[in-house]
Amino acid sequence: MNNSVDTRQVLKMFAELNSKKQKKVHRTALRSATGILVRETRKNFRKVVKKPNSRNRWNGRTFSSGIKSSINREATEGKVHILGDFRLKFFELGTVERRKRKTGAKTGRITARYFFKRARESKEKEISNSMNSIIEQSIKKVNGQFKGR
């Protein structure tokens, strides 16, 4: 991968595009940037849970399917969150010690693992540093998309 990306060249290439293609470039760049964080989050989550891809009993979903990313309509921001599956927040933030009402028997607790927080902290700098190259790649992708027609 080319580490030296000229910012002026990227801005010039971006200015040559019409508004529809500019929006498409933004969307693809944001999607690939959020994809970096989603992959790191899934990798960290695999260390926390024994079988992250096993299906749930009552709704058939996997744990990993709860890690979601979205880009808003204006393509100005991308979000990655773990609330696609409510069970993930228990592994991220942990739970208090739970007990039975009548007997007072302990039923367990989940210790906080902060898999999402650690993924965000480790990849935040990488994403911001590689954003120019990601935008350049998406410009080339959008420009080369209709060449064969």
C-alpha cells in the first residue's frame, strides 16, 4: 500500500467529480473506514466469547451479527455500534452480581471486557492516518466503475 499520499492531489481529484460522485466517494470511504473498526471489534470479541458465531436459541442470530456500522444519508459520518444485539452490551460493560430472590443464591455476573472500547482506541489513529489513502482508493474506484461500458 502506498503510504505517501499527496493531499493536494486527492483534493484536486475530488474537486473534479460531480456532486453525486463526490457523495458516492464519501460513502465508500466511510464504509471502508468503519469496516476496519468492525473487523477489529469482531477480532477482539472472539477473544472474549468461546463461540461468537453460534446461533442464539430464540432468534437464530449470532453475537457477531450485533456489531453494526451505518453511514448517514448525507455521507458525512459513519457509526459503528454494538447494540444490534442487546447481549453484547453485557460483555462490554459487565453486570453486577445477581441473586435469587427467595434463597439469595448467587446466579453469576459478567465481568466487563471492554472489547469495543479497546478496538476503538487501537484503530482510531490508524483510521484517521489512512483516511487520505482510503479516499484516493474510493475516487479511483468510482472513476473506474463505468469505464468498461
